[in-house]
Amino acid sequence: MSFDELFEKMRKRIKELIDEFEEEIRELEPMWTADGVLEPLVSIGRYPDKYVVVIDLPYADFDTLSLSIKDHLLIIECALKREIMFERWGAYREIKFKRYHTAIRLPLDVDVENIRIEKDTARRMLRLIIPRIRIE
């Protein structure tokens, strides 16, 4: 195989990889909406006896915090202490963020009746400790 053939083969493969990457990016759901709703960053740790869900809520007004669970879907909503404005955000010229909203699908082995909520008001973080139950 000549250098030109090898180079052309590599160029085609790189283009395929870039096309695949762009397609995956298009399929991702954005973490914000044009009407000012942000999805907070969420981390879920699984342990033998519990799940620990950590939610990052910068600028959150914890007085407006709402947590609800329906059919193993944990819904978190919270207003921001003040509007946060970004200019030239993606395809939009200006966006004003006003609140957080997210829905987290919980595993079937959670004890939703005994969730413990820890608020770190200084760092604006929520920590949910959710006991696991044994499913027979």
C-alpha cells in the first residue's frame, strides 16, 4: 500500500469517527432550556446498604427546594437566589436562568420512605442517603 493510499484510508476513517462523534453529541439532551431552567449536576454512588445521591445546586435558594418521588422517579426543583444571565450561550444570544429542575430514575431496591436529606448551604449541595432494601 502506498503512502497516498494509506493517507486516504486514514482520512476516511477520521471523517467517519468525527461523524459518529457529532451524531452522539446531537443525541445528548441539553442541560438547560431556553426558558431559564437548568439541570443540576448529579452524582449517584451505590453501596451495599444505600445509594448516595449528590446534587450540585450553585446559587440555589434552598427555601424553595422541592423533592418528590413518584413511581421511583425523584423530582428535584429549586429556584435560584437570583437570575443568572449568560450572553452568547449556544445558539441563543442571551439566556436568564431562574430555576433548577431534574428527574432521576431510582433503582427498584430503594427505601423511599427513609430517605435522609443533608443540605450543605455553604457549598449549595444536597446529599440524599437512600437505604437499599432486599428484593426477594
